[in-house]
Amino acid sequence: MSLLWKFLLSLSFSCLFLGYVSAGKVKCQDPYYGYCYGIPLKCPPGCPKLCQVDCKTCKPYCDCDKPGAVCQDPRFIGGDGVMFYFHGRKDEDFCLLTDPDLHINGHFIGKRSTKGRDFTWVQSIGLLFGPNQLYIGANKVSDWHDTTDYMHIQLNGQDVIIPSGDGETWLSSETGVSIKRVGPANAIELEVAGSFKVRARVVPITQEESRIHGYDITSDDCFAHLELGFKFNSLSSSVNGVLGQTYAPGYRTQVKMGAPMPIMGGNHKFSSSHLFSTDCAVSRFGLNHDAHELDDLPMVACGGDSGARGMVCKR
């Protein structure tokens, strides 16, 4: 049997991943840091194709290892720097953050497993701010190509078409939404000035991931999903939600520290009837509040790579 046929047969039970996986590099774009400016730095093993750089320390880092991250089989890094998992349920929606002026739900997709829970990933998010509704989602994919864009974005029910090419932007002066591509496809930075920022990337479950974790991904669906990084400029003291609660003043983590997989419970509190619904039990959207500005989060250092279990980010 030829090597080609052996290779094709090895893919027959898994999503066909046709992208070329190579180590990415990142450069500091701020000339203030002259000792680091313009120097290409190799991305860490946990995010070999896309990362950011801390110009001050001149070190690359993974978005999934910073506060506000939602990645993988959903692994969160809270605003308090503590890592935890929230698995939710497949084909259901859960409130990630709720505040008087901002509400974010996530739609979970997944597969049944023999481990007593669903394998789940965040396929899309619905953001409500003011009168606006913003959708960011991953299309269903069987044959993955790195250069094909599988991200779908809608603002108030209308498709958002961003020009192709790294750094290309799309603006909505009416809503204050600006979107910039990061790389040629499947990654964006979105900002609503004065309110929040989102870094979103569409990724597949690869054959190797499926083998290691026992996902049993088949050829008809790569389970393309989102990896997310949030930054919030102004939240009230009553903020809640799976991720949102970790930004509240005085919040103490509810997960078991030191556990191999610290799990956040509370499906019943965070469950929503629809991606754009605000009917979860802890909903705060639209309520009056006394503004409580949250200062920028302190810098934190995370142990391990983005695949580490039981990781804690320390101030």
C-alpha cells in the first residue's frame, strides 16, 4: 500500500484537516519598546499559529492563558485569574456575562461521551448592548482549510462582510462596532469603543486532539468552534454569568482549587432559552444601576501551556 493511501486511510475516522500547521511568529508593534519592537518571536507550543506579544517583557503569550479567555472544552480564565471549566450541555445556550448594559450568551455544541458528561465547545456567541444584537459563530465544517474563512458575523440581523486580508477592517458608525482581521481568515478583533473588546478565532477539533481526549470526531464534522478573549472597560458591581461573576468586586472562586479539572457548576442559573435571550436566572441586562467602574485587571502569570490542567493564574 502506498504512503499516500495509508495517509488517507488514517484520516477516514476523523475530520479531514487540510491546513498546514506551522509555527507562527508575532512582533511587537509599539515603537516605545525599542528593545522589542519589530523582533519576530515564535508563538508558544500551546498556540503555535496565533499569539500575542507582551512588549514590556518581550515575550509571546497565548490568548487562552489570559483573564477573559474562553477556549477548548470550555476552559475559562476568570477575571480573578483562576482557571475553571464549565461544560454546560450540548445544543443549549448559557449566559457567559450579564450586566445592565451588556449581555453575552454562548451556544454550546458537543458530543455524548462515556465519561458521564457531554464533550462541549462554544460554537457561537450572542452579544446584546443597547438596542443592538451581535452574532459571532463558527460554520459547520467537514474538510478544514486554514485559508478558508469559516467565521460568520451578523450585526442586527445583517451579515458583516470584512474584506479579505490581515489587518482589513469593517466599521459601523451607527453602533460603534469596529472589526479587524487578524491573519487572512478565521480570526478577528472586535471592539465597541468604551465598552468591550473581543478576540475571536474559529478552530477545528484536529485528529490529534480527538485521539488524545477521546472525542471520537468523525469525518462529517470537525466541530469547529470559537476561542475567545474578552476585555471589559466598564462593568457594574452586579455583573454575573459564568465568566461575568468572576469580575464582581469581592468575588471568591467557587471551584475546587488544585483539582485536575476544576469545574464550575450552576447550569440552572446560567441556562438561557435562546442565544439572544436575557432570561437566565442571574440576568442583569436592562436593569438600572449605579455605574461601578472596574479598573484594569492586574497582570497575571499562568503556569503551563494552554493545554495545562489545573492551571492557576497568579497576580
